[in-house]
Amino acid sequence: DVTAIDKKSGKDITAADMRLFQFKKYDVIMCIVALHFIKDAKKMIEKMKQHARINLVLVLREGDPTQADGYYFKDRELKELYSNWDILDYKEYEDYDPKQKWNNKISKLIAKRK
């Protein structure tokens, strides 16, 4: 785990292994292209929703060229999991990886609890 404090705002900033992390209340939880490593990704999303006012989430979708063992979201599935929140931004897109020479299939969501 890595913890830092933003000196301007006095806010705690924590980077952690989500599988081992003991959640507490946060203003924002960001999870960037990590949920496919979590055995029960939907349960982890529920934890994130319970412990923050805002969630920012990027996930890989089914059909991504990196797809292996793990959880890859269906099209629009991430948005549906946040249907009881205010969705501030949602986008599904393919992002070209020049090193691997393929497109990663990504869903991006920013949502705020109602």
C-alpha cells in the first residue's frame, strides 16, 4: 500500500491492492483497468459504491485482445451497475496500443451517488 497526503487540500490519497484493502469512507474511489484481476468484480464495485460518493472506473470489455482468465465486462454492463447513481460521464471505446498493435476495449464511467 502507498499512502500520500495532498498538502494543498490535506486529503489522504491511497493506492492499494483492492483484494486486500480495508475500505473506509472516501470522497472518491478510482479503479483504473484493475477489476478484471478481481475474482468477483461486481462485488468489488458494490464495495466501492458503499464507500465513496464518487466512483471513477475504467474496465476492459469482452472481446479485448488481452482477454484471459478474469472478468471482462459486457457492453453497457458497467453503466447498468451504476443505474441507481447519477452518471456524470460514460463512454465505451477502443484505445489503440501501439506497442501491442491492437485496440483495447474499454468502458469508462464517472458516477456520483444520488
